Amino acid sequence: MHWAREDWNRAGRIEDFLPDFAGWEWSWLSVPSLIRATEAVWEFPMVDRDPLPNWTRGRVTLLGDAAHPMYPIGSNGASQGILDARTLAYHLAMEGDAAAGLRAYEAARRPATSALVEASRNQGPDLVLDLADQRAPEGFAAVGGREAVLPLAELEEISRAYKRKAGFDPALLNARESLSYTGATAKAPDPRPAARRDFHRSR
């Protein structure tokens, strides 16, 4: 099958994926029949890009999918955008100067998200699906059960490794510097005379 550049509005072809579901037949459900009865199908593009060498130019930077589009593995789209926003707000508050804050934000987030783009290409936590298919193509029962195929310790380590890369690991979160800004914000002096300020407050 030829893969074209992703397009959210491109119609799909049932014959391209129907053979993968040929055996999905049960007394209560026929998946092939369900697919054939579908009026229209659309391609859902898996979108990512190579990590960028920089995000920031002057007083402008990138955040979220604009900075690091990646495959939707491990709920990383929204969560990485949230981490970006939190980190950006923190560094803007800490630096006081917008350009310096943007540079600090990029220095904190770009290496982490670049590593996550690569991890997502290698399936991230979804790696367990490929491992199960490789080790037990006929199902778990045929090889002595799930534990014989994918021991719990291995599953947990795959999950932990991804959490470390994605920034979700509890130990790393508890050990890192807080992103809460507690410094007082300096306010510019009110240029109006005291009498005018009191008048406006009493209205």
C-alpha cells in the first residue's frame, strides 16, 4: 500500500484493511460484515515530524503539537502540551524578560520532547502489543498463559520506562524542581494622584 502525506479529509478504501479482519467472526458479531456495510471510511493520519533544532525566535516560540507532533501513543499529545504550558509559564515568571523566559522554556522542554518523539516511533508502551503478537501468535492459552508470554515484571518495566521519558514517573516528578512560582510580582506605581485613586475605588 502506498502511503501519501497525511490528510484529514482523504477517503479510505475498505479493501486496504478488510483482509486484516477476515477472521473476526463470532455468533453475535461479524466484523467484516460491519465494515462492508459502512457507507464511508476516512483515513486517520498518524502524524509526527522529526524533532526541530529550535523552537524559539526572539519573542515567539512553539508549544504542543506545533513544537513536537508525535504519534498518539501513551496519551502524549495533550499531556505534553500541558507540560509545555506549565513550563513556559514558570520560566516567563522566573526570568522576567520574555525572550530569556522563552529560551529557558525551550532548553527545558525541547530535549525531553525530542526523545519522546523517537520513543513514540518505537511504540512506547504499545510495544507490549507487538511482543504479545510475536511471542504468542496463537494466543496466550497456546503457550501457557499471559504470564509465560509477558511476565508482569516486564510489563511494569516497559510502562515505567515510558513514564520516565514522558515525564510521568512519580519518583522523577517528586524529585524535580517545582514549577510553582511563588515570587512577588512587582506592580508599576499608579500614576494617578491619591485623591483620584480613592475616587475610583469608591464608585
